[in-house]
Amino acid sequence: MKRQFKDIFPKKHSIIGMIHLQALPGTPASKFEMDQIIDMALTDAAVYQLAGVNGLMIENMHDVPYLNREVGPEITAAMSVIAKEIKKEISLPCGVQVLAGANESALAVAKAAGLDYVRAEGFVFGHIADEGWMNSDAGTLLRYRKMIDAEDVLVFNDIKKKHSSHVVTADVNLVETAKAAEYFRSDGLIITGSSTGVAADLKEIKSVKTACEIPVMVGSGVTLKNVKKYLKVADALIVGSYFKKDGDWKKEVEYERVAKLMDKVSS
């Protein structure tokens, strides 16, 4: 039987901490050697584990400007190596997102490194992202997952993704988009605000949760002040910016910020 969300996250409400990798080799902002990038990622992962989060998500956030769907083999290779090192040292469930919309590459990384899930954008309905037009890829992505024997890797997908224009699909609301993703065999839905760090709409989350049977996650804007509100309606929260020093996603993970939020979650 195919693995389910609850097999990875048995806790009713789970917190997933983001690891924003330093710029990888070949990208414009790259300035660190691979060993340094690995060490910084492992440091963030260890802080998260010590503070008690329930899972991790690795992302190449510093690789700006992002490519549209297709990244080079150097990115896939680098992220596979980094992810494997994290899985060797850290016992938490771990997933990956490869920006921008490089969902097949993410699955390849997950398969090579033994990860548990991927975060995929552009799963259903085309949209205009920062990087240009993105066609939906659910059909090709899940066939690729089958082909590489990675069906134990769950695919969580953003709907009406942040940093994007959805004017072409303005007549298709969030709930209908969510239902389409569920019909196309998504393993979990991610709802965000308009951009990194911007809070997601509680009413929208509730509406999607009511309409769909698969897990619903919040993918941006979670803070110490609103975490309890989100936990009432979502199955998991993906937290990045708030866990970083000064709430800045570009900085290192700060133990005190993570520990405070996890204490509030468990209280």
C-alpha cells in the first residue's frame, strides 16, 4: 500500500522547518564551496531537530534568478549530495523543493537521497510566475515518479502559488483549484500568502479543508502570534522566515525562535 501523509507525520499538527541552501555552484550568487554549503545546511538541520520540529524541507532559495522548470544537472547533483548528508545526520522526515518549478528534479533528488516528500509548484493549471509562463505538470510528474520507482515519495503541491499571477485562471477559485489537484492525485495541498513571509488567508484554508479529503498545509507567513490559529485548521505548517534570525529568510536558523514556537504548539 502506498505511503500516506500520516505515515510520515503521525502527529496531528506538524511543523516543518525550511532549510534555505546557500547559492549552489553555477548560480550567480554562488560563493561557497560544497563542503561549506553542506556544513551550513547541517547546522540549520541540527538546530531544528534540537528544538523539536517534526520535519524539514530543503530548498535552493538563494539560487536567484531562478530558471523556469529546467535546472542544470549541477543543481540536481548538488542538492542530492546535500540532502543525503542531512538524512545521514538527522532523523527527521525530510523533503525538497527545487526552484523554480523543477519538480522532476526534486523527485530525482528525493529518490537519490532517500527523502520523504517534494514540494511541487505548477501541479495543476498554468500560471505566470516570476520566471515566466508555467504549464501544469501533474501528468508528466506522476508518470516520472512511477518510472523512477519513487512512489513512496509524496508530492505536496502549492495551489494559486505565491510570487505568481493567476489572472488567466481568475475564474477558477482556490477551492476548485484544490479539488482539481486532489483529483489529479496530489498527496497534499499547500496554501500561501502572496509572497514569502506573507500570511495565508484563514478563510481560504478552511474552505479548502472542507472541500478536500487530502491534507492541507500552510506554506508561508506562520509566526508565534498566529501559529495557534493555523493549527486549528491545517494539518501541517511549513515555517521558514520566522525561524531565521531577525525573521529574515536569508539568515541562519535561530534556536530560540524555533523553540518558542514549538513550545507554543505543544502548550
